[in-house]
Amino acid sequence: MCNDYRLHVGAGTIADDFSNIKIKIRFPEGAPNIEPRDDIKITDTAPIVRTIEGDREAGELIQRRWSWPGQNRRPVYNFRSENREFSSGRCLIIADGFYEFTDPKDPKKKRKDKWLFTKRGEPWFCIAGIWRKNADVGEAFTMLTMPPGPDIAPYHDRQIVVLDRGQWADWLDPSVPARSLLKPLPAGSLGVEQVG
């Protein structure tokens, strides 16, 4: 499952693009300094947009930890979405690429092959997530997963939920049923290239 993703987009661009789809971004902790990163890994701090209660047309851009401690203290960085509604704690995780790993094609290689997935025709996108408070780490987020769509299936048996821009406001609105939004993108929506 996804345990590494990429982001090269700043807070200003994020806020501008959200305003283009009629979502006003607020910075309750001040505008975050979002440095370009090729690898955002589990337990790193990264930007999310979450619901402002009672305001469907606004979201707050904050930085939080990716994953909270689960059973046996293992990090919960991916969370199965099947048969769940997520009536609270929804967030959008901002990325411009994510990675999956496969066994190497070359049997002499010790490292797995690394594949970068991007959204065709868009410089960045949002992953459906949830956030919660945790006594050990404070507020943290995790990525939702589902069975793979056609672009991911050749590489992995599950995938994170990449949302279309038209779904972002709906995901931030907990009254919109999650099942209507948590679906794979059509074939050809994601580009893939081998990296690293």
C-alpha cells in the first residue's frame, strides 16, 4: 500500500486552485511553509485540508502527522474504506504523485521497483483521508484505501482513493455518502513511470 508520496506545490497555489472550485481556504495556524518534497513518508508532517464545521464552502489548510499509532504501536497510515461512511473527520491529502513498489523484474536487483503515479492533466490532486486526535501524537491523518482500479491493478492489489476535483467539496461534507465518492478513477486517469 501507499507508504510514500510526493508534493511540489506551495500553499498559495493550493489555495488558488481550491478557490477556482468555490472552496475558500483558511489558514488557522498561519499559511504553512510547504517545502517541495519527493518523498513524504509515514510519520512525516504534511498538508491536509479539513472541514470547517458548519461551512461547506470553506476548508482549513493545516499540516499534520501522517499516521497514528495503532495496535502493537504500528502506524495506521492506510485505512480500508469498504462499508464505512466516515461521518466525521474527513480530510483531503494534497499530493502531486504517489508511489507503489513491486518485486524487481531483474532478479539481480535487491531493491523493489518504484513506480510514480500522477494524475493526467492535473499538476496536483487530493487523496481521500480521515484525521483524528491521538493521545500519543496529537492530530494525525491516514489515507483511505479500496480495491484497485484499472491503472493500479497491474502494480498492487489495493489502492489509495484519488478523488476528482469535482468531488473535493463533497468529501469535505460529511452529509454526502462516502460510498458515492470512494470509487476508482476511469482507466487512463493516472500516469505511471518507473523512478529511482
